Amino acid sequence: MRLIFMGTPDFSVPILQALAQHHEIAAVYTQPPRPAGRGKAPRPSPVQIFAENLHLQVRHPTSLKTPEAQADFAALQADAAVVVAYGLILPQAVLDAPRLGCLNIHASLLPRWRGAAPIHRAIMAGDSETGICIMQMDAGLDTGPVRLSRAIPILPEDTTADLHDRLATLGAQMIVEALDTMPPAVPQAAGETYAAKIDKSEARIDWTLPATQIDRQIRGLSPFPGAWVMVGDERVKLLRSRLAAGQGAPGDVLHGFTVACGDGAVEITQAQREGKRPAPAAEILRGLSLPARL
């Protein structure tokens, strides 16, 4: 098929790679380069970098609402557009332009976790499974009918980074299958939930909460924005954890990097000090003395 690919972050790259091996990519749409790093120099998206390495045509309009942008899109005469974590709303004229419409790869089992942060929210809610849906896009927010759906378990110590990588690989396999077979589009069931964008205000640890909730918060917010706690004057990110035995007043350091919560305890297995790389807890503790209570 002749395809348009629309995506921006790392999650989208394995999917573009798989599509480029099986189909003609007429153009790649991605978000414009953004200021990044200490010098605030414009940095292209992971998708743009990968696409340019494949010598694919890259476009990064700031909007698809103008007649000119919509005419440019339609002129590509694509069979389908594949959209995954692109970052712009697609107007109806864009949705209708490809012969087979636009297919979205969504990292949840729709209608659960429509919206911006489905992987984070699934872990933070304590879901036992998640998955990928290949959805025929309509004008709503992740409301279109589903052509292909596949579930995978969420393991007890999974972080968002872990699940992100497995789902990206699964999405790449599934979109190739969906384009080959074009299974019928089935309307979503009732019972939708929404995965609101992660706010940095959600990241500070409140040790009075139950251990199960804190463990999910740490894993769901890892690696970004990273749940955190103050150790003296230093903010330390907590990146991996597991439930542990032990009781104490909320915030009491029981032993090593095991901390009492409102109910139960959590063992921190990976953390990151300010200006340092992520490291196992044992390594962190060789250079950081924890107080008796965090």
C-alpha cells in the first residue's frame, strides 16, 4: 500500500520501521523540532530522525486545519494513513482523504483508557492487563471502531518504560497484520475511561497512602516525570519498586531503601539522584544517607 505515517515519539519508531519494510511510505508527518537541552537548540522528533535516515519525505505542519495543509495531505493520494502518538488533531477532511481512511494504533484495550497517557494510567490503576487496538479513526477522542485488538499482561514490577517497549513491538506487528487483512471494524463497547495527561503535581510521594498505591505510582511514572521524594535538600526520583514486608509510621525507613507506607511498605529498587544517572538502590545508598523518616 501507499501510506502516510503520522507519529512523533520513540513509541512510534518501531511501527514506522515495520511499515517501511512492507509498504511504500509517501510521507511522514511529525511534530516540528522543539527547543531542548541546555542550549535550547531545536531538536527533531525521534520519528523525524528515523525517517530522514530512511530518506523519507518528512513534513511537520503546526496545524492540519488550513485548506493548504489539507490539500497537501490529499495530494499524496494515499491508500491509508497510520497514526500513532502524533500530537495533532486530524480534521474530518484529513480523516477522509486516504482511500481506506486513517488507522490509529492505541496503547490500551479500548474503550478503557482513551486519551493521552494510557500506559501510565493502566499501571497506576492496578490493571492486570493492557494491549494494543488498531482503530479506524473518527472525529472523536479514540472513539472509532476497532479492527484488531490484542491483550498482554501487566507484570507485577512493570514500569511504564517496560510496558511501552513491549506495546510498541506489538503495535508494529499488529498494524502490518491489519493492513494485510483489513478485518471488519467493530464499534467499541460501553464503559469508557479516560487517560488524562500526566501532571507533574502527581509525582511527589505521599507516604500516608497505601503501599499498593505508592508502588503503582512509582512504576507508572517511570521514567517520566518520575515519582520523587526529598532526601534532605535533594530531590530523588524513585524509578522502580516492589511491595515489601514491614510496618511502621508512614515514611519510616525500615531497612535499606524499604519505606513504610500508610498500609504496608515499599522497597525502592532503582532511583536517580539530581544530575546523576538512574542506578540500583544499593548503589544509591553507598553515596546517600537516608534519614530515619522520609
